[in-house]
Amino acid sequence: MVKVKRMVLDVLKPHQPNGLEFASVLAEHCPDCHIKYSVLEVDEQTETTIVVIDGDHIQFDIVSETISSMGATIHSIDEVEVIGLQPESE
């Protein structure tokens, strides 16, 4: 089993929700996670952003679904940090 501790995502999103709302919704769906949101590029309809998520056990499925629910798309996973865990003995 592994735990995901950090992810850096390249995300394309519409202008709305704004960055504060976007990061806040992610934080609501990823308890005990630290979210950092940075804008790299802006055009007429979209923003290219970098979203850094740090936490003890990040669940990518929840992150991906939450991002999609706000009309955004994950372009790539630019960085990931995982920790391998010993299997629990029975």
C-alpha cells in the first residue's frame, strides 16, 4: 500500500470559479491537505494553473473528480511523492 503525500498538477480551468474558490473547494474535498494555486497563463476563456497539494493521504480520484466538477481538466501530473507502507500484519 502507498500513501500519496504530494502532487503537482497542471490544470486548465475556466475563469470561474476564481482561484480562491477553486482552491477552497479542493480543500473542502481533501481534508487536512494544503493547497497552493498558481496561475501561469491567462487567455480569453481559460487559465493555465499549477495546483500543488500536500497532505498525509491524498486521494487522486477525489481530487480529479473535484477538479472536473468545476469545469477544469488535469493536463498532467508534473510531480508526485508517495510513501510505501508495510502491510499490516494479521
